Amino acid sequence: MSSFLIGSFWLLLFVGGGIYLAYSRIDLLRSTVATGSALLAYTLLGDAAFLWLILLWLAFAIMVVPNLVEFRREKITRPALNIYRTMLPSMSDTEREALAAGSVWWDGELFSGMPDWERLLSYPAPKLSDEEQAFFDGPCEELCKMLDDWDIAFERGDMPAEVWAFIKKHRFFAMIIPKQYGGLEFSAYANAMVITKLASRSATASSTVGVPNSLGPAELLLHYGTEKQKQHYLPKLASGDEIPCFALTSPQAGSDAAALIDSGVVCKGKWNGKQIVGIRLNWDKRYITLAPVATVLGLAFKLYDPDHLMGDKDEYGITAALIPTNTDGVSVGRRHYPLSIPFQNGPTTGKDVFVPLDHIIGGPDMAGKGWKMLVELLSVGRAITLPSSAAGGSQAAAYASGAYASLRKQFGLPIEKFDGVGEALARIAGHTYIMNAAISITSGAIVQGEKPAVPSAILKYHCTEMGRKVANDSMDVHGGKGVMMGPGNYLGRGYMATPIAITVEGANILTRSLIIFGQGAMRCHPFVLRELNAANDADENRGLIEFDNALFGHIGYAVSNMARSFFLALTHAKFSDVPLNTPTRRYYQNINRYSAAFALASDFAMLTLGGKLKQKELLSARLGDVLSSMYLASTVLKHFEDQGRRASDLPLVEWSVRTLMYNAQEQLHSFLRNFPNRPIAFFLRCFIFPRGRTYSAPSDELGRKVVDVITRTGEARERLSAQAYTTIEPGNPIGMLQEALLLSEQVAPLESKLRQAKKDGLIHTEYLGHQIDEAEKGSVISKQEAQTLRDYHEKVMALMAVDDFPAGAFDRGHHSAPVAAAKSRKTVTKKKSEKKIANAKKTSKKTASSKKTAR
Ligand SMILES: Cc1cc2nc3c(=O)[nH]c(=O)nc-3n(C[C@H](O)[C@H](O)[C@H](O)COP(=O)(O)OP(=O)(O)OC[C@H]3O[C@@H](n4cnc5c(N)ncnc54)[C@H](O)[C@@H]3O)c2cc1C
């Protein structure tokens, strides 16, 4: 018995000690000393067989070798570096530049397998300045009031002239432009809040305002423009005298934008009557937001210099220039029609357009730097406009759906009481909370100087996907009320708009499959980029030293992640160290667990698949999903802290983190199921899921608590939709739903009197209107109470109503013909199509010019 106990002690000392050293990331030297001491003690005090001791000391000798730095560098690292160089995945310049863009932030902590929560929690909660708050409550609120989205989308096909004028006057286009150039100089957070609010009212308005404040000429000029260019353009862009757009996409180059064939050739030509060296441009672009009304075009093209007029290169690569749209050969004005959301979007072409070299953004020195500029700016912009648009639509949908489901009765009950509807409502509320948190925390990090490239891609993809889910669920909750289009339909246009955000700024499938993990693995991994750079270092000796440091750091990191993943999974992360002792503590611990598991899985995926991982898009996508889930869950926890840990928000927080971490678990499981190297998959499963998949999705009971948050009036419901335009006024159905919801809580005692009277046989009718009459007659309720009930009933019926139209309202002739379609409909007979195109040109020219004058 005692020898069993002694044996167990030594086993525990070695195994437990080993796990402890790896788990806590004790450095190699100290770990070696600790292991050597334990082994010495075992040799002197233990009763091990001689052969066994020899084996243990041999194993220890292997551990000692990496401590002999010079020896390991020559004998281990140098051959490893040579092999590594032969395995390096090929990388285009475009990919290299994408990798260098932006900064590594909380994403890097999640990749470390041991996130430092203090770092995240120490970031200040983002806040609007007094000036930003005044703008949000003033012009922004007023603009929302002015927007009649039915009129814009279905009657006018554009925002009215007074709305354009208001937008320009209050400098909505100039949120990112510094004050010295006449802009508002708002923070990224304020920018996001304004877009969120506008999107809750009109997708047309939010897209129109979003683009100039995102990736466009102003942003490009601010970062890369010459002082002369800034002085010339920024004040005019700020005042709205110049309307910008940015043209990158062309018919043959969509997602693969760098493959564009639009060209600029350096040559001599005439400019203002003088012979100068300039660029002759030819382009054919499509899908360009604001192009139909733009006065200045940010243009991406490939620059060639066959006659070496600029330097000694034949080809410079992708370049960005500013082209006034009134330059000879430029064509704008035609419009696309993006899913019935008529923000200005259209094609533009340029035929032999000649401009001076100083039209290149940043001047001739920036020739060929266009792609780098775009990627760098996207690393911030992607986190703002599209995620905020999705959040704005979702805040409005959550506010409306909660009230609607509480007011709408079927089978004698508010529909929110039915579990199926409740499930959809919980998803609406939870996803909205996640979006709010992600935007607030990420834009807050941008305010603090971060350029979080990977989180931006996470937000772009996940917020727009969650926006799509919220739009679908809200439609289901509303039934026919959501389906029937008309001025009273507050959901249909948002529902239609969801694929727009999915498509732009990197279409979502591509973003998930290639960018999130692809960029994350290189950028955020603590060692991969260091190894890559060291292997490419022209200085052989420096490269070897750096590669050696990175390689052994990497091995230690992998061993530690194995220990952490296994121990945390085995113990359900109960002993994991986190800085808070709050009701959300367990969620921090669970993220710690998945961070280690994710880091382990990522390392093995890169080690065994190497460059092939890029082609295994679904494996990469699933790892990206795990990273995204952890990132979004972290923002939820931080947002909860930032908002003062309100107990009433706890159901939303729990639902959100549970949903996200359950998703992380399932995606890791799918990753392992599909991992091509089966023995490695089995090995990884032992360390990641030693107890199987034990994490559960939110319970029905938790879902019910979330439903209560959005179906009852109160601070949590208000906070969830804090940026949405919810003002109670006749033109705002969402505000009117809130008014009715407030009234419903006041009349609840009267309704219960009616129900009791019905039970007692004092009321015999089923229809509420008649019940009120009967109850009044039978003195169940007073005259005044009856009137209160009638008013309430009338309000609810008005909100449940849908629009109808006179017969013939949808005759073809009622609306203008879809003129742009003529271009692509090749099957139409030539004569017919030519006539149509001629008519179309006439119509659209007329429209464009009249609109230009209106503006
Ligand atoms: C409303 C709207 C506004 C826009 N505004 C602008 C603008 O102002 N300026 C501008 O320059 N551009 C603009 N765009 C263009 C937009 O950025 C591109 O549409 C987008 O990049 C996708 O290109 P595509 O539509 O040609 O799709 P495609 O490239 O044909 O892609 C089709 C599908 O294939 C997927 N896919 C492609 N390659 C891969 C891959 N390797 N792995 C996985 N999936 C892949 C995509 O995700 C997508 O789902 C706008 C587009 C729209 C619809």
C-alpha cells in the first residue's frame, strides 16, 4: 500500500508538475532546472529500477539540448530553416501587403491561448463627446424625422432634394474629416452611432452617408494625399460641394479586385492648353456607390509607363487617383437598382481620359501603392459602416418585433407567449446585443489608436450575417404584416437590403473562407509571421537567430497549449484564472479554454497542411468561426462591464455568450471531423474534447428571460435599441408600437377585469370591441375605463393594419421601365434593344441632369 502511495506521489509530481510548468508557460531554463531537480530527488529517494532511471535521464538530456543555444541553432534550427524555406506557401505582393495592414489587438490575445483579460478590461468605455452627442440628438434625429423611406424607395427612387441639402448642410459627409478642413472630426465610435441611427430608419440614407465616411476619397486623402490635394478637396468634400465615390470593382474583377484590367498609361498630352506628362486612363467599373451623382471619382487602375516618362519601371501596379467627373471622356450618371434600396449606385466608364500625374493620390511617389492604401483603410472602415448598418436595422427590428409580439394576439394570447415565436424573439434580441457589443468595443479600440484588421473582417462578416438572421426572424414574427409592402411596412425594405451588406466590402463567403482565419493566422499568431519574416531575411545570420528564437518560442507555445487545452477541458475551466468574480466569470473561463484549444488546432492545421490550408477553405472558415465566436463573446462581456453590469441585461449577455461559445465548440468539432489527417485529428480530439462536447446552447428558460427583455417596456429594452430612431410620432411606426406597448401595460388591469367578467358570465361576446361595450353596459368598467380601452384597441388595430392599393396601381406603365436591364438582356432582338437603350438613355439622362440640378 505504502509503495503504491509513494509511486503515486512520484507520478503526480512528474505528470502534474509537467502540466503545471507547461500550463503556466514557465520558461525553458526554469522548467529544465525544475525537472532536473525532481529527477535528482527521484533518483536519490525513489525506488525506481535502474533501466527506468536511465530512460528518464535520457529524456531529460533531450530537454537540456534546447538550452544550449549555439548548439541548437546550428544542429537543429539551421536544417529546420532549410526545410521550412522549401515549404513556404507562395504569397503574392497583394497578400503580403494585406498581411502588413492594421494592428494586432484582442485578436492576438485570443490566438495566444492565454488571453490577458486585464488588457481588454482596461480599455475605457467608448463615449460620445458633448459635441457628438449634440449632433446625435440634434441633426441626426432631425434627419431621421425627415426620412420617409417608402417615398424614397418606391415613389421617388432617391432621397428628396431637401434631404440631400440637409445632409450637406450639417456635414454628414464629413464625419471623418478634421475640423481644420471644415469637417466634424468625429471619433470612429460616433461615426458608428450615427450610421446605426440612420440605418434604423432608412437603408438608403445610411448607405449614402456611410460611403463618404468609409473607404473613399476623403479617407484616402487624409492618409496619403499631398497637402495640396488635401487643401483642394477636403473642404469641398466636407461642405458637400464635391460628392465622392470610390471605383474599384469592374465586371471581370469582383472579389478578386486586384485582378482589375482598368489601365492608366503614362504619356504626353494636353492639359489646360499645355503639353504635359500625364496618364491616359481607360476603365469600366460597376456597382459604384454614389457614382451616378459623384463629382470626384477615386479610381483604382493599373499604371503602366512603357516610355519610361516617370521612371525606369514598365509597370507600377494598382494605383489610386482622383478624377473630376467633368473631365473629358468620363461617364457617370447611369444607375443600378440595388434590391429596391435606391441609394445612388451605378457604373462608370472612362475612355482615353487624360489627367496630370499629380492626380495620383499622394502624387507620383504613390504610384503602385493603391492596393496597400485600400487594404490599410479597409482594416478600420470594415468595422464601422456595414456592421453599424446591420446593427441599426436590427435595433429597429428588435424594438418593433418585441412590441408587435406583445400586442398581436392569436388563440387568445399575445404571440410572444408561444415558445416558437419566443425562440425567434430571443434570437433577434441576442443577435442585436452581440452586434451592439462588437461595434461599441471595436470602434472604442479604434478610438484608442488600434487598426484592428482581423476584428474588422470578423465584424463585417458576422454583423451582416446576424443582421440577415434578425431580418428573417422579424419577418417570421410579423407574419403577413411583414410581407405586405406599403408605407406602413417597417420591415420589408430592411429585409430586402440585407444581401447588399453581405456583398459589399468583401463578399461574405470569401471573407469567412479566406480572410478571417487566413489573415488571423499570419497576423495574430505570436510566431508564424516572425518565422516567415526570418526565413525571408536577406541577412542569413540575423534570419537564423530570429528563426531560432521564433521556432523554440513556437514549440514552447504549442506544448503549453496542449497542456492548457487538456487541463481546461478536463476541469471545464473551473480553475482558470480570470480577473473578475461576477456572474459572468464562468464565461471568461470558457473563452480561456477555447482560446487554448483553438491555438492548438490552428498550429496543427498549419503544421500538417502548410500552404494547402489556403485551399481547404472550409477548414479555414471553421477555425475563423471559432476565433470570431471568441472575439464576439469577449466584446459582449466587455460591453456588459462598460454599461455598468446591469442585472437586467444579464439574460442577453448569457444568451449571447452561450450561443457563441456553443458555436465555437461545434465548429471545432466539425473542423476535427473533416481534418484530412485522421491520426492527427484523433490526437487533437484527445486534447480538445477529452470529455466530449459538453457545452450547451442557451436553455429554453434563458430564452424566455430574453424574450421578456424585448417584449416589456423597461431600461434593458431601451438600451438594446438605444441608437434606433424610436421617437413616438405618427410617421414612425416603431415609435407608435412603443406607445401602444406602454398603453398595453396601463390597460392590463382593465383587460383582466374583462377576462374575469367573461369567466363570470357577465360578458358573452368574443370580439374585444364588443366586450368593451358589454362591460361598460354591465358596469364592469367605468365609462372612462371603456374609453381608455377603446382608444388602446383602436391604436393596436391601426398598427396591425397593412396597406392596400387601388386596382391598377401596379400596372407596368405606372412605374418607369427598368432601363438598365436593356444592357444585359442580349436575347432581345437588336432593333428592339437599340430602341430601348436609346429611350433609356434619354430617360436616364433627363433624370440624372434634373437630379444634379436638384442637388
Ligand atoms: C450595392 C453594392 C455597392 C457597391 N459599392 C461599391 C463601391 O462603391 N465601390 C466599389 O469599388 N465596389 C463596390 N461594390 C462591389 C463589391 O465590393 C463587390 O460586389 C464585391 O466585392 C463582390 O464582387 P462580385 O459581386 O463581382 O462577386 P463575385 O466576385 O463574382 O463573387 C460571387 C460569390 O463568390 C464568392 N467568392 C469569390 N471568390 C471566392 C473565394 N476565393 N473563396 C470563397 N468564395 C469566393 C463571393 O464571396 C461571392 O459570394 C458594391 C457592390 C454592391 C452590390
